Amino acid sequence: MAFYKYMLKIKAISKGTWPLAFVAYFCYRFSCKNITFLHKFVYKWILSKVKAQKILKLVPEFIKHVVVPNLRQKLIDQIKSAEEQGHRIALLSSSPDFIVNEIASFLNIHLTLASTYPVNTSGHFCSKIGVIRGENKALWIDSFLDSNPSFNRVIAYSDAMEDLPMLLKADIKYAVYPESTLLHLSLKNGWQLILS
């Protein structure tokens, strides 16, 4: 949603998409919680109407002006500490790969999993989006541990219940500025919290 707002702000997309985007986000956030629905909406009403190259050119500035100023210092410190201890850090997200990969690059994270947005021969994003859900993240963790048996502990961070399958794979679980349901579950189970 932040990237969509950024595109509106710099007038890269029409303001006419706003009412539909609001309804789609509201349905996702407060009703259906279906991330695939949200991705399909974004593709159909926004990304399919603009050349992929135009969107991709906006991402570095979006990272610089929106993402970086909103990164919490506590999280950045934890990433640095994990690197110093020799941990492998992965960024697993349902957000589009063209955004996730840029954020990972900025944070010096080399392992990523994100929703894939292929580009077709006409230069537009195509409809064959590979949406990443919590289950996919859990499977990624299993696969990583199978391939790297020397790593025997997983620390996971999330803000949404969608990631519960991933969190359940972790030895140490952090709820980061969590939605209310995840906050309640974290308090009930004694999971770590990052709230400020």
C-alpha cells in the first residue's frame, strides 16, 4: 500500500484508482485477509495498465524517500548484530519481488523470497503472479534448513497472522508492531515483542 500511495503522490498513476484501491485494501485488511486477492487487484487495476519499466524506475526513489526513513532503528540494530554473529538473514515477504529485492539490497540481505511479478514480451507485468503466503515462507525455512544442516535455530519476525505458519517454524518468535490478533497470540504465548 505504501508503494501505491507513493505512486499516487508523484502522479505516476491515476487518482481514479484510489476508490477501488481503498475498497480492496479494506477488504483485505479487515475482512477476507486474502493476500492473493490483494495482489490480483493491484495487478488488474494498476500494474497491468502501466509499462513495467516505468514502475521499476520508481522503486529506488520509493526506497530512499519512504522505506528508509520508516525503518526502525531497533530492527536495523538487530540485523547488524545478527550479521556480526554469523547468522544468515533472509527477507521473506508477500510484497512484490521488485520492491523486496531493493529493500534487501539496501539492508545487505542476500536471501529473499517474495511474490514474483514476471514481465511479458510487451513490457507489462503479466497476470501469472506467484503470490507468497505464510505457508510458502514456512516451506522456504524447511528447505533452507535441509540444505544448511549447520544452522539449527530460526529467529522469525512478523507483523501479521498471515505469517503464523512461518512463526511456528521458528525457535524464537518476534511480533513487530503486530496487528491485534498477532499481538494477543504473542502475549498469550510469551513471544518477543517489538512495539517501539
